[in-house]
Amino acid sequence: MKNDNFKAVLRYTKGFRLPIFLSFLLLGAELIISFVSPLLMSVTIDSVLGSKPLGTPWYFSWLIYAVGGVETIRRNIWIMAAVIFALQLILGLVRYIRAKCNNSAGEGVIKTLRDTLYAHIQRLPYAYHAGAQTGDIVQRATNDMETIRRFFTTMMLELVRTILMLLVGIFVMFSLNVPLTLITLVLVVPVALTSILFFDKISRLTNDQEQAEGRLFTVIQENLTGTRVVRAFGRQAFEMEKFDGKNEENRHRTMTVTRSFATLWATLDAICAVEIGAIMIVGILLCVNGRLTIGEFTAFTSYVFLFFWPIRGFGRALNHFSRTLVAAGRIEEVFSAKEEEDLDRGLTPDLSGDIRFENVCFAYDTVPVLKDLSMTIPGGATVAFLGGTGSGKSSVSLLLQRLYDIQSGVITIGGVDIRQVGKTYLRNRIGIVLQEPFLYSKSILQNIGIKCREPVPEEVRAAAVSASIHDDIISFEDGYDTVVGERGVTLSGGQKQRVAIARALMGESDVLIFDDSLSAVDTKTDAAIREALSARRRNVTTIIISHRITTLMEADKIFVLRDGHVIEEGSHEELMTTGGLYRRTYDIQNAVGEEGSEAS
């Protein structure tokens, strides 16, 4: 799994490998300059201010001869200061370009990854979103992305810096003094082992903490999106208890990770302190015995600090790399979900013909919903569906839009199997209004005209009139420019429903589906909407799903469903003579209506 996640991290760099490679090269140059400065100080102390003959390594001595040699420098001491100053200027320029290349690559990687992930989420099937936790997906698209961003902009270079520091540092330190370098390498081993041992442990703990944080995000998301329900049922105390439980779990997981880090840092600090102390003692003894000059000891001590603090930070970089692998794994889980097929491929036929269900069987996972369903919906007609909860009414609308696919049988529109029709085209030609409509936090004009990039105000008003929402809209202070709250919370249930109906009426649809969407409006408004629909429907097939008989009774044809089967079909007048479920439902609702009228 870790190998797969590592490959995923490498794949994310595609398109930005050149600036990443350049930043690695510049980092190498930065380290070389950093290692040159202590050697300059060593030569200044031993050979310029002192009398020791120049004995620097071959890869450095050329620089001394290039500026005139030791005697020239001794007569013009400012040369050494100028060289050190010039190196620091070059070092600053190299660091600037390196940071620019690295940040450009890191931000480019994360932008591309965000775009790719968001596009992938948009193409995932409806079934995936129906079963996924929104808060967890949001966390993967935000927190996990931020973890990967920090790795590419910061921690990746820390890992490379540590590796280059080992290679360059060991080479330079061996050229100065072999015994001290051997001591350094011996004591580096426990630092590396400690970091590696902690790596697996912290990977597991980090994964647990990420999952706990995902559950916390889900609780927050559910509470905010369901705020009306929470307040309507006085569930604030319960929601706070639920949040407190998830928050405590997240705190516990986070503290476990933090304690592990504290142990790691303390261990590494102790090892580094022991090493630095040992090198200082041995170095002083070598200086006293004349086997090491003061300049060399000064340079070597500088290298020890250059060498060890990045090595100590290797544990931190390794931990962040572990977090990055976990984050990449969580993002890859989303990428591994199979995208919807045939979104933009397939036929684009006329969908105004008859809709036929022939021996259709459908189930949610293992729960059967439609069982060998066969029926014909005449093209251009208004048909209605009546049935109890779980009878399969809403499943009919989901199958027509191919939000789910049937297990067996066939559904045709105008004689064309809908599985041969491009899904995007099919859904664009089928307008639907759900029982719980979703509105964006935009103006009413933009919500109704959301199918269009630039909504035409006249067309929006015409749709609003047909949906019996125009008078409500113009009564608002800002009219059609009124911005509704998130999910439309500033509108009443009926107003929100009618805005959604107006949205479905925009554009040209061959089929209109009202999935229990007229239940939130009163009977008078319901009748007005149906009358307006009848006047403008032309060749549009209208499907009305409702529990209210008065909404269904004027349909050309009514289907009564039970347990995934059509048990009755016909007009209102025909079904009233059968004495079946439709007639019994009508009698019950009519009796309740009469009792309500008498009570009032």
C-alpha cells in the first residue's frame, strides 16, 4: 500500500518535474556554498592570520589560488572578506531562485491535483455520492490536499537536503579529519534508526487521526446543512454531545500523535547532544596534541552543526512524508472509485416518444425495489404515480435519468434503449424537481436560470409565472436579484419548491418529472401550477409522483405501484370504479378533508 501511495505522489509531479529538478540542483549548489564558508574561515585562521602552509583539499585550494594565493590575501586581508561577502550574495540569490522554483512547482502540483480530483468527483456516479460521507470527502479535498501541498513546498526539500547533506558533508569532513568523521558517522546511526523505527508507528497513528478528523468533519457538515431540523426538534444539546464525542476522539488521536513526536524529538535531541559533546571533547584533545589545527577544528565544528540539525530534522521530514503518504492514499481511494461511463458518448435521439418499461428489475445493493416492472407512458401525456413508501415511485425517476442502471429488462424512449443515449444529453432533456430541492446561495434569477450561462430575464420570469412564484419574488425588496441563503434557507418550503419547479421549466425538456415536489405547496397553488403546466407542455411528457390524489386526478393516466409492481393503471374515472388501492386512498383523503373543513 505504501509503495502504491509513493507511486501516486510521484505521479502528482507530472508536468512539474523540471522546476523540481532545478530546485534540487540549486539546493545542491546552496549546500556546496554553505560548506565552502567554514573552509574559508579555516584558511583565514590557520594560513592567513597564522603561519601554517596551505593544506586545504584540492577541490577548495583552487579558489585560494584564484584570488592570488595566501601571500596576496595576507597582504590584502579585505580579499577574504570580499570573497565571503560575494559567496553570501550568491547564496542568497541561489536560495531565492530555488524557493521560487520549488514553490512554483509545489503550488502547480497541488492546483493540478485539486482540479483533477474535483473533476473526478463530478464524474462519479450518483450511487457513490449517495453512500459517501460529505464531510469526509471535504476533508480529503482540503486537509489532505494541504498536507500534500506542504510536502511539495517544504518537506520534500528537507528530505533531499538531508540526503545531500550526508553525501557532501561526509566527503568534506573526511578530507578534514578522519577520526572525527568516523565518530560523527557512528553516532548518526542511532539518529537514522530512531527516525525509521518511528516512521511505521507514526504512519499508523496519523492514519487513525485523519479518520477521526474525517468523522468530526462529517458531524459539522451534517449539523450545518440540517440546521433547520436541529432547531425545529430542539436537538442542540444532542448535537453538542455528538460533536463533543467526535471532538474528544479527534483530540485523543491528535495527542497520541503529538506525544509520539515529543518522544521522537527528545530522543533525537539527546542523541545529537551526546554526539556534539563527544566531537567537542575529541576535537579539543586532537588540537592539544597538535593533530588538528584551530582553523580545522572551527570548520569541523561548523560542519557538525550544519550536519546534525538537518539530520535531526530528518525525523520531522520523515513524519511529514508519512502523513503525505496517508493523505495520498486517502485521495487515491477517491480516484479509485470508477467514473460514470457514457456521459458524453451515445445517441442523441428525440425523447418525446413513448416511455416503455419492459420487465425491469432494480435493487439498491441487495434490496429489490422494482420487480419485473412493465408499463407504457404515452409520449406528450401527463401521467401520475401513486404508491406507498418503498413502492418504487422515486426509483422510476432515478432510472429514467440513469442515475442508477437497471439489473435486467429494458427502458426505451421513442423506441431507443436509454442505455444507448449519452447520459449528459439524457439528463439535459429530462427536467426533474425533487421533494427536497437544492438551491444555491445565489440570486433567485441565477437559481432559476442555472441551466444557462447567462439567464435571459424574460425566460426566467415566464418560468416563475408558470411555477406560481413570480408574485412572491416581486414582493421581495430586491425582486429577482434577492440572494437566497445557503440551500435556500431564507425561503419558505413552498417558495423553495416553486423556485425549483421554475428552474425545471427553463430550457427545452422532453420529459418533466415532479417527484413529490408539489406536496410543499397548498392545493390552490398546486392546481395553478398544474394548469400552467398543461397550457405550456406542448409535446412534453409530464410525470407527477405524489401521495395527494387531488394532484394526480387530472392526469391522463395513473399508475398505482406496490412492492415494485403496477397493480392498477388508468384514468381517475376508471380507477374510481375498481374499488382498489387508488379508490381506498381517495376515500381516506376525502374523508380527512371533509373532517378538516367541518372542524374549521
